[in-house]
Amino acid sequence: MTVQEKVKSIIEGMGETYIFDNWQTANIKLDKGILPCVLNVLPVSGTLNVGVQQLRDKPNCMIAFMDKADFDFDGEQNDEIIERCKNRAKEFILTINRGNIFKPISGDVRYSAFYDKLDVNVTGIIIELQLEEVKGNVICPTKSPKEIVYGRSKEDNQ
């Protein structure tokens, strides 16, 4: 299971609509009215943690919690949406910390609010964090690299 599939299972387990895409393609999908939703923006960087027994992925994630906003919103109305989105982000972080999919998140988690970022009238917050898998690919000296990474046997690779 990839990191993206793991994040999707957590978000959908929270009852949220989930999108995994870049900003431009998500912008088109949001025109169909699937708000509120959570956008897991395609990762642009990360690290691979190679240990003696496991190879774990640690992508730098940008996850946007968003909801519909009125075209001419006022500050108080928009603040309510931002606070709801922050609460959904908090729930996401606490859910990660109670599970055994990613290493627990602690310390500061950076967030930024956004308005008018997309064609649809949305507002929300973006959190930036690095998610490290608890269980990655098991490194076994009797298996080929393709077997470890793709789960294929030597016969399947021919």
C-alpha cells in the first residue's frame, strides 16, 4: 500500500471526500461541487529511509482542507470556515497519531489559510508535514530488488 493509499484510507475513514491530484486538475474536479473535501497535493519531494530491515517512504505532504465560500464573503463568515477546516486537520493529525500506519506527528505543524486560490469559491487551510511509514518494504537478502519493491517473484519479472 502506498503512502497516498494510506492517507486516502484515513481521510475517507473520517467521512471526508478525498482528492489526490495537482492543483490544476483538482480545480477542474471541484467545479463538480464536491465540497467540503480534502486535497492531498501530489508530493514534490521526500526521502526514502533505508534501514537494515525496511525501506520506508517519507514524502513531504501538502494537504488542503477546504469548503465552499460565498463569492463576497465577509471576514467573520470566512473565519468560521477556516476554523472548521483547522478542526478537520486536527482530527486528521490525531487520527494518524492513534493509528499504526505512520510515525506519530509531534511539534509544530505548519498551516496556511487560502482564499481565491481556485476557480471555485473555496477557502480553507493547507497543512505541510512529512509522513513516515511505520511499515515499509521489508528488505530480505534472499529476494531480488524487484521482488522487494514490486512484490513480484523472479519468474514474474521475466
